[in-house]
Amino acid sequence: MTFGKGLSRKPSQPKGRQLEETALEDVRSLLGNETRQRDFLIEHLHKIQDKFGCLHARHLKALAEEMRLSQAEVFEVASFYHHFDIIREGEAASAPLTVRVCDSIACSLKGSEALAASLQTGLDPAKIRVQKVPCIGRCAGAPAVQVGKKAIDDANELAVHSAIYAGDQQAQLPEFVGLKAYLAAGGYEVLQKVRAGSLDAVDIADHALAAGLRGLGGAGFPTGTKWKIVHDLPGPKYLTVNGDEGEPGTFKDRYHLERDPHRMLEGALIAAHAIGAERIYLYMRDEYPAVLAILKAEIALLRECGVITTIDIELRRGAGAYICGEESAMIESIEGKRGLPRHRPPYIAQVGLFGRPTLNHNVETLFWLRDIIEKGSDWFAAQGRRGHKGFRSFSVSGRVKNPGVKEAPAGITMNELIEEFCGGMEDGHTFKAYLPGGASGGILPASLGDEPLDFGTLEKHGCFIGSHAVVVFSDRDNMRDVALNLMRFFKHESCGQCTPCRSGTEKMVSLLIEKTWDRGKIADLDEVMRSASICGLGQAAPNPVASVLKFFPEEFEQ
């Protein structure tokens, strides 16, 4: 960061950027009476970005002064996240409107590259900035675009231009089950039973274990076991809810929260009470403005009507960083820092948020909790197929007739999912391959379309189910191109903390661009990234490349 570039100062003044009183007034006005605690740094950066459309250096200086932080500390956090635009002295401010065109795999299949190119040449860059961005969680409506905060599914030039010229740039709230309707349908009755002592922590954990409920953010760890571990640790303790589903192909959490948010909120309050947590921190990705608006309003209603009592829910807003889907990176972000994954051990169950024992859950895991307690663990367990337990929310996109979130039995096969829940393949397309678990889960051929889809069933093929993000490919898709698209995503989203991931993803992209792939170099790089990367991003990033080499040799040999 260059301090004071192009500015003159008096000899009596300290070196570096000088504090501007008008900028300090701007920041104080925006923050009002809100806390200046260190962990609110990202929240306050959002306020400035929202107000001015960017982060001017003078405002960063003022924020540092107001929060009693160094300018370097504020700058390193702001520069880490994609949704913050830093403007130094002498630089032009960002265009007042940003149009984000998703270029991740599902949208790429449906022509997002051509759409982005046509928008970039057809709009005034001084007024409108067109950005190609990673997955925005609208894969079922590919190609997806955000005009300001307004989401456009199945986007084309006409729809984007219409939204721009109509000034239609705000998030549209979908119809959802609000608090009044949720209470009328028996909502929060389970929570009241838990608070009254009818169900204790061990009872609830046993319900979850018997039902087969697992962490549905990707890891699949048994939910009841996690509860028992954290319950037995000394307080204060926290519950974190990870709503930062940035994996390409994943949009199930958005689906549930835009339709029935209180089911997850009740699950979170039950879990927090069961483990003795003092507070719930709900971390939601910035790409979901409608969800953020819904949660903010509904949590406020819960406080007003007394459903929230001693355990409060604090909503935190991400800022465009896929790595914050990793639980320890998310915790760093909640603390107002860069989202850098932590070394393990210790695990966050022992040393988590603010150094205290922390239970972390995915949105969908908590979504099912009320039903499991009301209807019984046997009911949930019986929903699976082939000996697997429960429902899974599959995010399905790609070459199927009816993409979307499919609440299907655990253990269903890919062929069954396509035919029973998606209406079959698109006309003129033949099933060729699929991502079972998003960008990092590897690529499987159609010949393995009868494998059960659940935790532990696909590892023998070098793949995994992860967050159940399924992208379907047809005979019209080239798997080399798919692997390159996914690897470019990982290169863009690497946090840069460790060399194997930071340099490895960059090098892998350069190898995949070559007409002839160097199998030896790819294999060496694959091994280094898997064995030496700090977190799952670098460890799993080579999966799609390895899958192409293993299952699609005819395309590799072209």
C-alpha cells in the first residue's frame, strides 16, 4: 500500500496518508452507535462499500482511526475479498453499477462467456462495469447474472439491458414462510420442549445419530457426535452456521432459506441450547442479498416476539471469498480477518471462534432437525435407498430438462436422479458424465451412473459426494474444457496462504491449456498439491483433472 502518494504534507505532520476530517465524518455517520470491536471490521467495510460504491483510501484511513487499527491491517482485510473495491488517491472510482456474469461450469455450458463478451462491448464502461465472476449460486438458472443486487436467471442481453435501463437493480424477495405462518404450523414448539427440559442434549444427539443426520456442507461428519464432543467442553462456547456455499454447482442452502428460513433458525437455536452455546453466528455469502434481507428481518422478529431469549443470533455477511466455506477460514472472517484456513490440530471444536469451543453446522443440516425430532429418527432414516439414511438436497444443474434443488433419498443413483427428479436429459443430449460433488468432487462417467450417491460410496473411484452439487454433462461437452474451467476457478479462489495451492493451481492451469497434456508433470503436481496444501481447496483441486485422465482417455489423447 502506498501511503500519501501524490499528497503534500507539512513537516510537522507524520509520514504516510493523512487523516481527512470529512472522511472521518463520513465513517462516523455510517457507523453511528454501532460497536467498533475488531471483529466488525468486515461489516463496517460493507457499509462504506454500499454507500460509496467502493473503498476510497481516505475512508480506509478514517476507518482505521475510528477502530483503532493500523491502516495496513484494514487494507490487508479489504484487499483479500473480491467484493471490496479499493480506490487509491488519483485513481478513478469504480463505475456506479456492476454487472456480474457467472462464468463457472454450469453457466459456462449455457453460454456465459459469449454473454459476458457481448455485454462488455455493448455497455459504457464509465457507467457500468461488467465482471466475469465465480459461481453466484444460481446454477439452475444458467446463465446467471447479477445487475447490482438483482439476480437474472436464464439471462440474455435483452434481460440485462432491460434491468439496467429500468433502474431495476435491487434484490427481489421471493415468497417465503414468515414467522407468523411458521408459528401457526407448529414452529418453535420443538425449541420450547428443549428449553423446558423435555429433551436434553444427549437425547437430541441420539436422535440425530439414529436418523443418520450428517454434516451436509460436504464433510459428512455425524451430527450427534459433533454435539457430544462440544457439549462436554468448558464454556463459553459458540455455534457457527456456514451459509457460504461457494462451490460451483451448489445452491441448496439458498433454496431452503429463500423458502422456509425459520426451519433452519429453529434448528440453530435447538443446537445452541443443547451444547450450551452463548451465541450463534450465522455467516451468509454476499452473493445472496435476498437471503441476507430475509434473515435480517426475521431474526429481528424473533427478538421482538421473545423466541430469541438468552442465546442471540448474529448475522455476518461474507464478501466474496470461496475459501470462507472452509470452517476455520469462515471463523477467521467472522473475527474480521482475512479468510485464511487454520492449521489443524487444534480443531475448531476445541479452539474455534475467539479461541473458544465451537460447533459448526451447514444450513441444510439444521434445516432437517425439527422434522427429525417431530417425526422421529426412524422416519428420517427410512427415507434413504440401498441402506442409506435420510433425505439429501441435491443441487442439480447442467444438461437436464428440469434443474433445481431435488430433495431425494440418500443412496439414489445418478440415473434415477435424472429420470425421476429431473425429467431426463435435455432434448438432443445424451448423458455422458457428471460432477457428483461440485468442482472438487471429481468427474464420473455415465457408465458409473448406477453408483449410490452418498458419503463413502464414490471414494473408490477417486471422487466424493461433498455438498451434493451435481452438474450433468452430455455428449456435446468436452471434459478437457470442463477440467480447465474448474481449475481456473480454484486458481482464482486460492487464498494464497500456502505455496502448493497458490502456485500449484496456477501451474495446473498452464499445463491444461497446452494442446498435449504432460501426464508426468500433471501427476507430480497432483501429488504435491494433495500432500502439502493446508486445506481442502488445494488438496481436492486436482480431482477433476485426475478424473479426465482416468475416465476420458480418448479426449486426453486428442
